[in-house]
Amino acid sequence: MRTVFGVISFAEIAIGVLLMVRLALGPTVADRVVALNTICTQAALSVLFYAAYADRSIYLDVGLWFASFSYLGAIVFARYLERELL
Amino acid sequence: MRTAIVIVLACVGLGFSLSGAVGILRMPDLYSRIQCSSKTITMGALPVLIALVVGEGLISSYTSRALLTGFLLLLLNPASSHALARAAYKAGVPMWSGAVRDEAAEARERREQDRQDSEEGQDRRDHDHEEGTGT
């Protein structure tokens, strides 16, 4: 079971690395923010599964903060975009 | 048995996450990419979190955190996607050249047309009124 969790954690990281191509290419800032938001979700899932793999429940809170703060980042960037400050 | 359920749920979630990532990479404009990103959350993250719940059992610290994370993602991510799409539309991020309709622009044009019509009507009424007082 723990091996399965480790593999899932690694696969989520691989998907996040795939998304980094869009983060680097993205023609507009909004494209980059979308990619960053999705990478944050993948990172949160990866941290959750790493916690289950390493059997350390202290890492779970990191995943929780990742999940909630990606929202905050997207909102702040959206606000800057809407006021045309970027 | 439990391991098999975990593997199946994880395969579903990872498959959808991968397809969402490929969509974000290959879709032609920002709005389609935002749609792909939403798919990644609802069908990609939730089955994987359910896999964690199944794997760790119902009463554990992992389960409570996984369910809380799923709830947060389900609540916050549509809101952030909506705010981002709205801000990008207002900032004038272009649509794909093959896009067929822009309903927001059509609605705005219709509104402006209505306002012009009503202003013209107002002008005409004022004009009539002045003529009426003049005679």
C-alpha cells in the first residue's frame, strides 16, 4: 500500500513538471497563472500522498495550505490583471 | 482488495490529471485552458483523494485532511477560475481565431444599442416639450 502511495506522489510531481512547460511558454500572464494554479493543486496532492508514504501526518498540513493558498494567489493575480497593473 | 480499489481510483484520477495537463499544454487560447484546469480538479484530484481515504481507513488523520482538502479544492478552485477568466476578459486577452461566438460582447453591444435608443427617445421628448412651450 505504501509503495502505491509513493508511486502516486511521484506521478503527481511528473504531471506538475509537464505543466511547467506551459508556465515557461505561456503567451500571457493569465496563462501562466492557470498553469501555476494547477501545479499548486498537483503539489498539494503530492504532499498528501508523500505524507501517507512516509507515514508522517505532520506533512498533511502542508498539503492543506498548498490547496488553500493557490486560490489566494490566483485571486491576487486576477485582481492585478483586472486593474491592468500587470 | 483495498489495494485494488486504491489503484483503480488512482489510475482514474491520474489519467484525468494527465489529460488536463495535456489540454493545458495544447489548447489554443486561455479560456479553453481554464476549462481544462477545472477538469483537472473535479475529476483528477477527487478520485485520488478518495483513494487516500480508502487506503488509510475512515478514522485517521489522513482521511480528515484529505476530505478537507477535497472540500477546499471543490469550493475555491471554481471561484479562482471564474475570477481569472473574468479578469483576463476585461484585460482583453484575445480569444482563439477560430472562436465562433463572444456572447459577452454581443450582450454589451445590445445594451449599448438599447441605451442609445432610449437616449434618442429622451432627446425627441425634450425637443417636443420645448416646441410645445414655444407655441
